[in-house]
Amino acid sequence: MITSILFYKGKYVNKVPFKDSFKHVDKNKASIKYVEAIKEVIQMAKYEVIEGFHDLEDDKDYFVGDRFPKPANKRLSKSD
């Protein structure tokens, strides 16, 4: 079946692809460009920590160089 080796963007009309595995996508097909773009967006959704801090919401320490995920609804301080 051809669709088993291709990325099908119609599958993501009502959901996001960020947690799916794309191991089935053939690296020799143009569909791999969709997968690469999704992976790039995932990386952009994380910030690099430039000064250590303690996340009060998650009760977790972050250190310089760590990657910090910041969902759109995440509060960074009590004044947000």
C-alpha cells in the first residue's frame, strides 16, 4: 500500500502531528519534507535556558543550556 510509506497531511485536520512517529515515511520520497518541517517546529517550541531558574508550576530546576518547553498556556511568573 503506497500510503504506508508517505506522510498523509489529511490525517491531521483535527489533531496535531507532534507526538506521532513517522518511521514509516520513506526518506526517498518528498513526504519526508513534511516530517522534517514537523521536527523543526517541535525544536522551535523549546527555548534554550540562558540563566538557571526554578519552574514553580512544574517544580523543576532548569540550568543554562537546558531546553525549556513553553506551551502557549504556560505561565512564567505569578504576574502573567
